[in-house]
Amino acid sequence: MKHVVTELKLPNGVKGLLIHVPQASVMNFEFNFRAGEYLVAHDKWETPHLMEHLLLGANEKIPKARAFQAEFEKNGAYNNASTSTYDISYEAECADFEWNRILRLLLLSITKPLFLAEEFTAEFGNVREELTARSNNHFRHLSLSLRKQYGFSILPDQERIKLMDNVTLQDIRQHYQETHTADNLRFVIAGKFGAARQRAVEKLLSSIELPQDNGRKELPPEQPLSLKQPLHIHNDTVENMYFYIDTFMKRRMNDSETDSLSLMNSMLTETFYSRILGTARERGLVYHISSGFGQTMGSTNWWFGAQVMPAHAEALFGIIIHELGEVFAGNLTDREIEDAKCYALGRYQCSGQTVGGTAAGYADRYFFDEHIDDYYAIPKRIKVLNREGIIDISRALFTDKIGGLGTLGNAGERFTDQLNDQLQTLWQ
């Protein structure tokens, strides 16, 4: 959607983006605090998550969670919250006509929570149910377990459940006081902004009833550790094998490298004609395989993951190794690269069709390091990508020789070791 971005830097330390979408019929809000699990002691790990569940509940004006939700949702508005290792985010979307009422209610919940004992008891049970449900997701279990082995601040859901009983209501109140400060708040608000509406939003956020502290919380300087041996999680009930292959680089990528690696992913796994997925499906080896990348303050991770029958795993790993070897050798055709650019351009044009989608295109990066992407420059960025840049970043992700393999299923440790030995050529 056509839009204009304005950054606000308010005297109380609040910062964020207003995204003016002239044709919008809804308003989308997201408020982000650095308040995740990395800020609490290990035995209190679930404190931020429990706090997030309680915050959109009873407050000073509406002292019961169900009553607050009834008031919030009466005209079809939506709200939610999420906790990650680093952040807690509160989000809402509403019809344009009630943007002011919804924004005030959202700010009320953020600034005046009551943290009632009876709601703590109820949400404690809800969080336990949530984590138990998540623990049945084998991909999630494997991914979180691997990231713990790589040295990142993260715990699998099975361990989080065991730590829940350590958290008290006082822990939640203390964590709220330490993290929910004006200068630790970042936001993205998207919708139709005239001059009067922008002034009204600025006034509300400038007078937000949160204290100032020492600025935005710093992210931890985490660096990945290479696995000394592959991780195998045995599960007799899983007949096929879940796996992730990870490789790390000890720095963040720049925008050109990010664009190049995105193009490489599309060429390898994102379509039925891609090099790895297309070849594997032609041979009847796997239903689907994915690849992607993530970044911390000091590293970049490139991963490949799928579920596959053990009888097909060695052949599938052979395809992955062969196709990455072809990339390292520079064997990419001009046609492949141009096709991948067309694919990337089409995905770009599909990505911002809603107000929420447009806001999401800015939020993750802005909340991470306050960088504002130039959305309208992306086609030009795609156009200038070249073979050398794609090959260079693909090689660079294996140069530091940090990575590993994780599997989940009943194939066993010995079979996992064999697959890991097969992969080692990638880091040589």
C-alpha cells in the first residue's frame, strides 16, 4: 500500500514510526519493550511471559480482565501480546473510526496494570497450557534445543514448564517496573494520518505515564558456539526424522548481503523448481524443505530444515551438499538469477497489501536497531544484485566453521553421526 513514514523522537525517550496510509480503513498499533527472558535469572525464566499475559488484563479503570476485553473488542477491535528472548510486544488493530479510543485503552493497559493475584493464578494455568501445546511441536522443540546448544539465551518449552513454579507475583511486578519505562519503548503505528491525528498521537505518547530510566535496554553480545557433536533428540513416536542444519557467521550482514542471501534461498528451497527442493521432489525424497536466516547483534545464522524418512535422509543430504557446492563453485546461470529476481520482486509487491502487513515490514528491523528500511528502494536493491554478491555471502556463512546438525526422531545417535560426517565437507 502507498504510504509515508515519519519517525517521532519524543522528549520522554519514546521513539517510533507513524506510517501514513492514505486509503486505510483501519489503524494498526505495535508497542515494543526490551523486556524478554534474557533480562531475568535462569530460575525466573517465565517471568516476562507471565507478565505479558497479565498486562492486557485488569487495570486501574477496568479492574477485571474480561471486562477490559469486552470494552476493547466491542466494535471488532483486536489485541494480542507476545514475548521473545529479547522483547515483549503489544499489538492492536481497529476500525479507523475508533482509533483514539483503542489507543487510549492500549496505553491504559500498558501503564496502569493491576497484576491481580486471582488473574495471576488463572494466567499461570493458561501459560502452562500454552507451553505444553507448544512442546508438542517437534520443529520448535528441535530448534530451541539447538539454539541452547549454540550458546544463545533460550530454553525449550519442556524446561520452561519446570521453571514456572519459581515465579511469584512480586517477580512480575518487579520486572514490569524495571522494563516498562518510556525510554525503553518503541512503537510502529500505521493508518490514515492527517495533521490533527498526528498531533493527537504525539500528545498521548509524550504524556505517557511511564517513568524514564537509562534508555533502551541493550541486547546481549551473544556469539554462537560450534557443536562438538550433533544433537539427537530421541522420540520413539516419530517415524520420520526432523532435522536442522545450521551454519553461522560471526558478524551481521549488510543490506546487500541480506538481499543476496534471500535470493539464494529462493533459488535453493522456496519453489517447486528450486535447486534443492525441486530436485528432491523429483526423486520422491521429501515433501518439503525450508531454508532461512536470522541475525543477532553479532552473528548471522543460515539454516536448512525438513522432516524426512530416514531411508531418504542420506540422499537428501547429498542433494543439499551438491547444490551448495555448485553455488560455492560459482555455477549459477544468468537465467536462474534473473528468475530469482522476478520472484523476489513479486513477493515484495505482495507483502504490503494490508495496513498490518505494511507496518510489519518496518517493525522487526526498527525494534531491533531503530533502522528504518526504505520500502520503495527495494526494487532497485533487487535489480542491482549480482552473481558475485550471491556467491560471496553464501561462502561467507561457512567460512567461520561454526555450525552443526540436530535431529529428532527414532533413527538414533549413530545415524545422526553418519549424517553429520556427511555434512562436514560444507565447512572445509
